[in-house]
Amino acid sequence: MTTEPAIAAIVLAAGMSRRAGRRNKLLDDVGGRPMIAAVVTTVLASRAGPVIVVTGHQAALVRDALAGQPVEFVENADYRSGMAGSIGCGLGALPASATGVMICLGDMPEVAVATLDRLIEAASARTEDDILVPVEAGRRGNPVLFGRRWFAQLSRLDGDRGAKRVLDENPDWVTAVVVDDSGIFIDYDGDGE
């Protein structure tokens, strides 16, 4: 019998929504609530925990949109430098007990709870060395679950490419987790991964 790993989740919500123009897309209405609230509600409904939300651009407004949610907030003061800094801030807030972390994007409200739980389930049969990626119809999506082995490398990333570089540089450690969820491709801008 395997025990479920301690998988935390980092929700990236610090960006400036450059492709969305002047508005903060994370605050746009999705199903009657701000997009970031929809994403966080999904992550909280999964078996991941704790859930750490990294803020930056319009941090107070993002926090207000998540008022009352049982999440931890970390602010990335250097959010203009790109996604990598936000990943590093989130990793710095992880509990020592975390054996892995799912990096969730704040502009992907269509990802299903079942997909997040499927990644966590797959992690329980793997080691802390693995990188687990949801795949539908042979195509990779988000979020990605990284075992503890990758925390230091993720913390050293820079710029706006995010964690994709770790996947690209370590293909032998990447495991596809087949899901039935087109939400893994759909970000608010409609251009997916």
C-alpha cells in the first residue's frame, strides 16, 4: 500500500497580464467570480495542500478576490522580472514536509479537480525525482507536478519562461499522466501552453 505524498500547490497570480491590455485578467469574471477565485477554488477542492498564492501586480486586489479562502499568500516584490521569480517565492513558502509541488497558473480556470488529483495519485506511485505532466491526445498541458528533487533547480530559474526550461532540460525524468481534460490547454488568452 502506498501513502499519498505531501503535495503542495503554488498558484501563480503575480503577473501583469501584458497580453490582456490594461486590465488584470485574473480579476475578470469567470462564472460569476474573479478568474483567480475560480482557479483557487479548484485547487482547494483537490488533495493538494497547502495552497500558496503568489501575488505581485495588484496584490491587494488579488487578495481581496480570494478573501476568506484558506490559502497562504506570498508576495513577489520583483514580479516584473517574470514568472520564475514567482515560482521561487512560492517554493520558499513550502513546508519542509512537501514531497512535491504542483505549479498552477492563475489564468487557467478550466482545469478539472480530477486532473489535479490524478497528478497527485500518480505521484504516490512514483518517487520525489519525477516530473509529472498532464497529457491529453499526446499534447502536454498544465499544471505540472515536480518532485522534491527539482525544488532547488526551480528556485534558480530566472525570466519569464517559467518551469518549462526544467522540463526541456530533463526529459528522462518527465512522466506523462494521461487525463481527459482539455482544460489543461486553455489559458485566458486562448493560446494554451
